[in-house]
Amino acid sequence: MKYKAIVFDVDGTLVPQSENIIRKEVLEALKKAQRQGLKVVIATGRSYFALDKNLLGGFRADYYICANGAQIVDSRGRTIAAQTMSEQEMYALVDYFEDFDYPLAFCFSDGYYIYVEHEGMHRAFGYDPVKTKYLKDGEDQDRHLESMPFGAVGILPTEAEKGFVERYGYLELRMVAYEPGFYDIILPGINKAVGLSKLMEKTGWKAEELASAGDNDNDLEMLALTGLSYAMANGSEAARKTAKFLAPSVEENGACWVIQQVLDQQTAPDIE
């Protein structure tokens, strides 16, 4: 089988959670994949603006699926498709997080605007200048008057997630933990596979012609969709169960192994 593209999650897949820049070996493997004819797609919970040159070492992917599928961008940063939050969804989150003083930031096209507990959000990230680079003071709660957000990031105890569902479950917003207590808040009907499907409509790719790699629960639908799929050894239990194959951990530069596996199949003879 010849594959058209390989889709990578970023944090925990291409870059270890404890590191702030892609490793040289992984960067070179991504470039090798492109040189040998594979398109490289980045699929991340981050918005496009948060994929800075430092994080990916200046690497330019062919396409980006951002905000967990709500924002699709080409290699030049041009938006292909986007879906934003409704006012009802946004206000429900603000009401709940304000009731309990949980930090909440909304993901807009130019930054993460902290609507609730600005100081608490920075404190939770340990005042790390790299992690807080894109956090902006939004406690005036007026950024959405310019445009609506793609999603949100919340910091709250696990049990508090159930409280939100009990109060606002009818909105069908999903909270997906990427670290204990840290949640991507995703629009109903949106995930990385939905974003990838929109990209497939543009490119003409078929699911069986694609490979993907991820490590977390926000990668599950993507891993289930593509013809080849790899979960990192450091991945969640659900990711490891969903993917067709298990890759070495991100700490072991598992993405390099994944790329080589796919490239090997590019040159293997088709079986009649």
C-alpha cells in the first residue's frame, strides 16, 4: 500500500511533554518523509498560532489540523476551514468556571485569552515563559466581541468535570485531559478525525491512504480513521487500544520509527 500522508499529534508524540522544542532526529525524519513524497500533517489541540518556529524547529508541515479539528490551515497559514464556539457554549463555561474559581482560557485566532482566574492559570503553568507565551489577559471578557473562539482550555479537578456535565451536558462540550487536571474543551461534533475528513475532501485523499500517530484521548478518532495508526508507548490506555500498532515512546524518538515504518511500505512491492 502506498500512503499519501502521515498525520502527527505534537505534544507527547513529536515532542515530549517535558521539552519545548522538537529533537533534531525527529525533525530530520519529518523532512525525510517529505523528501520521499509523503505529505506531513500536524494534528494538535493547539491553535495554529501556538505552533511557533521554536516548537517544531522551523519545520513547515503541508497542512495543520488545529484546535482539535476546529481549525484547518495550509502550509502558508491560510485557513481552509474553521468552526467556532457559540455564545451559549462560551457563557456556560464562563459561568461554571467562575462559580468555582477554576482557571479558564478561550482559544482565539491570536492567543489564549484567560477569562477566569488569570493569576491561577499562570500559577498552574508554573510561570513558565514558554508555556505561558500565548496566554493573554482576557478578564475583561470582551475578546469574543471580535470573533468567537475555536475551543477552550480549563484547569479543574477530575470530579469537577462531572459537575459541568450535570449542569451543561445538553451542550455536548467535551473535556479531554491532556495532563491530570488540564483539559482541552472541544466543540460538539469536532475532533481531529473530523478535521482530517475536511482536509480529505480538499485533497482527495482516502482514509486507507493515510497513516497517523498520537498518544492521547483526543487522538482516538484520528487513530481509528486512518489506514495505518500508531500509538506511542507513553500514550493513554485508550490510545494504545485504538491504534493498530504500538510505537516506541516519544522519549525514544518513536516518531522516527513510525516514519521509517511508513516509508518502508512505500517501497515494498504490492501483493496481488
